[in-house]
Amino acid sequence: MSGVFLDIQGIDKRFGDLVVLRQINMQVKDGEFLGIVGRSGCGKSTLLRLVAGLETPSAGRLLIDHQQLTGINTAARIMFQDARLLPWKRVEENVDPGQFNTGEDVNQILESVGLLARKKDWPHILSGGQKQRVALARALVSNPKLLLLDEPLGALDALTRIEMQHLIVKLWQERSFTGLLVTHDVEEAVMLCDRVVVIDRGQISLEIGVNVPRPRLRGSTEIGKLCQVVLDHVLSSTAI
Amino acid sequence: MTSPSIPIRFPKKQQVSFKIENWLPWLVPTLLLLIWQFSVQWGLVSARFLPSPLDVVQASWKLTLSGELPQNVWVSLGRALKAFAVGGGIGFALGLLNGSLRMGEWLLDSSLQMLRNIPNLALIPLVILWFGIGDEAKLVLMSLGVFFPMYINTFYGIRSVDPGLVEMGRVYGLKPWQIFRHILLPGALPSILVGVRFALGIMWLTLIVAETIAADSGIGFMATNAREFMRTDVVMLSVLLYALFGKLADLITKWLEWFLLPWHPNQWKGRST
């Protein structure tokens, strides 16, 4: 199992007259976990949707393992802010909506997110955190080479969020996919990622490596300092 | 937070075998029946004008023995089912088509919305001119009545499915027919069943009208025929039969909902997995 090398070359994205992204150049190494931070409306979610193949760039190229991306990115799985589970399918069917995997794979991934006992349940009786764990299982069951996380923990309470962060890091270390996390939570990005990029008004305005060995401690001075640097930068950027 | 030393007492539910909410709905109908029976029996109302409930029961028994009642019920039910299959089937199919494909909507939806506003009963003279007073005429009228609620609720059911779920399906590699089968269709199902409910209501209404105006068999015919001979008991029986079938249709749709929507949160009162 491994990830992909993601190469973004001079990408622009416009919706009509509105310029959302301008000249984005970025490379993500195979197996790297990259965090993308910015104010809401800065274009970070659009960048993720471009990588997923849900939008097409207005200019520039997007290479996955040196192959130009056209259409839906089949190497990628995306986790949305809302779990987007199908209410009419039980947990185990939600994990594999296209029925591409074996029952064994489904059981195994449910086991790793700690929901094997709930596999026969309907989604509406699960808590918000459990729903997102099902969504994480769904994203990872087919062993994707690229995991895209679009503020997947934004709607969860603080404790559940910390648990989910640990879970994501654990599964990333086991499976070594390439990860892309979009978030407005600076601490989350610093805790999870190898490198953090700040986007301001559609452009990359800061890039900073997080060279802190894992497991990382939330209260440690290194983490605290990095968070402060990134946060100061985000706050100094212009609000839209 | 409660300290552990304080025992928490949950109020125990009283074990009552006689539950008032189960019996109360029957009180008013039973009282009405009794008042009806005794006011006829004691001569407060003329039996010619309003037959007593017992008279109605007797009439239904006689007609059952003579074979007239089962025959007419059978004919009416057959018409209802045929019309529901034809009108409902076409409405469902077109609803799915126009709901899933923009091209279908552009081509057909505005025309259908225009026709929808014509009450199907307004077409009776035209339908009689075209098809006579045979079964075809009734089938056309009833199918038209059933078609629109099925079409509209299927169409809007498909359209109201959360686009986020469809997007999820695309990202997760589902083929278009899989998106239809696993996301659009089940998402539209609650609305489709609302359509079934409406369609059944309109179906009975149209059936009654069609059978009363022009027919030589069926429950409606039985009532019209009985009127000619001043058989109020048979007329009453026909009315009660329609009420019974209406209730039966309602029960069937409730059962369908229970069976087809086990995941729906509304159904989660008193249901285990």
C-alpha cells in the first residue's frame, strides 16, 4: 500500500468573473500528509474539489503520479464535512455503496474504526462522531492512494474531534496513503500534518513544515509555537 | 451531575391491559350506530327513508347469497386495479424519467403540468363520446386520475434527493445506474408512497363517479340500480363498501411504508431493527 505523488502546476479556478484560485503551485509527496488552512471562502475547499476531479481547473495542470487528471479522480476518496451516509442503507452497506469490496474488507475497516458491532444499524441512530467514523471507513475500505478530507471534523464536539484525529493519524500510518486535509482549525492541521499551507484570497501565502515526531503532544511547546505562527499569519490575512 | 449516593428513581410504567387510546376511536362510531339502529327501530325515522344498520347487514347477506354482491365487488376491484396499474405505472415511469434526465423534463414536464390542472372528471363527456360507456371509458378516466399524483410525487421525489449524496456516489465510483438504483430511487421512495396514497384516493373517487354515471356492473351500478327501486338499504351498503375499500387502501399504503421504508426515522416508534 502506498500513496500518490500529487503535482499541481499553475492552477487557476474561476466561476464566471469570480477568481477563486490563482496560480497554485504545489507538490505533495507520496505518503505525505498536507494540511491546507485558510479563512472560509479562501478557496481551500475548491482546491480539494479540483484534486477530487469534481471541478475542472480554468487553467493549469493537475498531475497524479505524472498522469494528467481528467474526470473523477479514481485514486482519491473524499470525506466531506457532513458524513453523507445513505439513510436507507445499514452501516455495512454504507461503507461500500458500490459493492466493490468483499465483506471481509468491510468488516476489517469497521473493526479499525471501532464500529464493527454497529454494522447492522441504520445511520440515523448513530451519533455525529460515529457517522463520521462510518464515512472514514467508507473512504478507506478500498485502500485509496489519496485521501481528501474536507473539514471532516468541523461539526464534531471537541473530545470526539480529538479521538477522530488520533484515528485518522493511526490509519494513515498503517496504510501510508497521501493525505490532504482542508481545515480552518490551525491546531488540527499542525497536529495531523507533515506540512501546512495557508491559502489567502486564492493564493498560497505561507508554507511551513511540521518537523515534530509522532505521537505529537497537543500541549508541547513545539506544537504551540507552530500553531502561533500559522494562526498569526491567517489572522493577518484579509477577511473576505 | 448527580452524586452517586442519590439513587435515581425512574417512574415505573403502569401495567394496564385496558389502554384507553386503543378503544376511544371506536366510541363515537359505536354510539352513532346504536343511535341509528334505535331511532329506526323505534320509528323516529322512517325505515324507507333510512334503513337500520341491521337492514343493511341483511341486505348484504341476501346479495352475497344471490351472488350479486361478490360479482359487483369483483368487477369494481378489477377496474380499480387495472386503472391503478396503467395510470400509476405510466406516471411512475415518466416521473422517474423526467426526474433523472433534464432532457426528459424539458421535453415533457411543462406539457404535463398544464394537463394536470384539468380535473379528470371534466373529461367525462369527451370520454363517453370517444369510448362509449364500456370499461375502456372508465379505465381511461381512472388512469388519468391516478397518473398525475404518481407522476408529480415521483418526479419531485427524485428531485428532492440531497445532491450531496449523488456527488458522494460519483466520487465513490458508482456508475450512473448504481446512483439511480442505490441513491435516487430509495431517496425518492417516501415521496413516491405519498403519491400512491393520493392516487388511491382519486382512484376511488373516479371509480364511484364513473360507475354511477354509466355502467351495467360494479358497486356504483348496484347503488344506482337500487335507487330506481327505492332500495335504500342497498344504496347504504354501496356507500359502506366504498368506505371499507378506502380504509383498506389506506392500510395497504401504511403497510407498504412499513415494509419499504424500514430505515425511516418516523417509523422508529415501537420497532426494533
